[in-house]
Amino acid sequence: MSGLASRRQGIGLPGQQPSRRLSALVALPILFLGLPVVVLVTRAVIDGALVEAVTARPVLDALALSLITTAVSLVLTVTLGLPLAWLLARRRFRGSALLETVVDLPIVLPPSVAGLALLLVFGRRGVLGDTFDVLGVSLSFSTAAVVLAQTFVAAPFFVRAARAGFAAIDRDLEDAGRADGASELQVVRWLTIPLAAPALAAGLVMSWARALGEFGATIMFAGSIEGRTQTLPLVVYAEFQAGGLDRSIAAAAILVLAAFGVLVAVRLLGWGRALDAQGLG
């Protein structure tokens, strides 16, 4: 009995404080995950590089470009992802599992692979290159390529969250709305969307954060052209390569603070519950 009690004391019951041994084990991964980020932001603040960076023209241009392109990519993500999420949540058909796998694939693909794949399809010598040449459109190494790269890597986060939100809705509520004479469009507008709103909002926030931090696919498909395709993550790399360590650290700190703010907002607003089931919260 004493051995069992000691083991229970070591493990701890729900609501109890963890043991010292467990606390020590938990401290190791926390330090590993948190310390590099804390040191990065602290150095940017203490050295004054963060204040200097927000007034530097390359950083300001990259920040403006990042905000504009991520906003456009969010519009594309919602336009393309919402019907897809609805289909995956409400219909089971032959090949639906394969479709879900295709949607989730960009999440696990190395970003450089995603960029190369986009280049092989939308580049000048890509599968659709001749078609775009006829139309007089050149996508690769342009601002549009930045948007496509961001959408490609970020859209799955929204689709997964929206799918979880739609799947969690009680169908009886929608049936009650139809029984009261509401049209299908009215049911979707006044019942389905509001009920799934926390999941949709969380998916949007997470997609925006992923798009803001996109690097590999962008540099492969859009390049790093200052004022045209050089987003904030590319500034971090470019400044580091050029020896501007302080400016690189400051730009990285801006990205860290933005990502941290997004995650805190998701948790404080209770949106994280809509993502936990999908492994995104």
C-alpha cells in the first residue's frame, strides 16, 4: 500500500500540484522550446535593434508587403476553403479520405518542396506556363507568387478548423430552422456559420500566422526581391546572410511577437477548443 501511495504521490492526481521530479522533467522541454525565443526577443529589445528596425526602410517595406499579401491570401483561403471544408464535414463519398489527405499534405510537406511544386505548375516552364504566357501573365517571382505560396501552405489550417466546426454542429438545430420555413441559404447564414464561428475564426487566425511566417515556399517560387517579393521572414534571412545580425534579430522578434500574440488570442478567446481535436490548437 505504501508503494502504491508513493507512486500515486509521484504521479499526482488531477488538480494537484505536480511532484518535484515531474516538475524537473517538464522544465527541460519548456526551457528547450522557450529559452531560444525569449533570448531572441530580449536581445532585440535590450540592444535597441527592435526600435531601430521598425524605422528601417527594408523592414517597413517587408512588413507592409507581408500584411498585404497575407490579407489577400486569407481572402483566397476562405473563398476556396469554406466550400471544401463543408463538403468534407457533411459528405462521405468514395475518395473522401484521399481528398482529406491531399488537403492535409501541405502541412507536412517541407516548404521548399511546396515552393518547387508551385514553380513546376505555375512557373514560366511549368505545366500551366504556356497558358499564362498566352494570357500575358507571369506568376513566378512576383507578388502574386507570394500570395499563392502563402495560400498553399496556410489554407489547410483553415480547412481543418472549419471542417471540425461544421462537423460539431448539431444537425437537429439546422433541421429545426428548415422546419420553421428557413431556406437553405438562411440556415447556413443564420445558424451554421454562427455556430461554427469560433472554429472559423481560429482557423483564420492560425492561417494568417502561418502565412505571415512562410519562408521556404516563397523563396523558391517568388524569390527575394526587395519591395516586391521580400516578406518579413525573407528579410530575416537576407539580413543574416549580409551580416546585419541586429536587423535580422529585430525582424525575427517582430515575427515572434506576432505569432505569440496570435496564439494567446486563440487561447484567451476560447477558440483553441475548436482546434484541439484537429491538433492545431
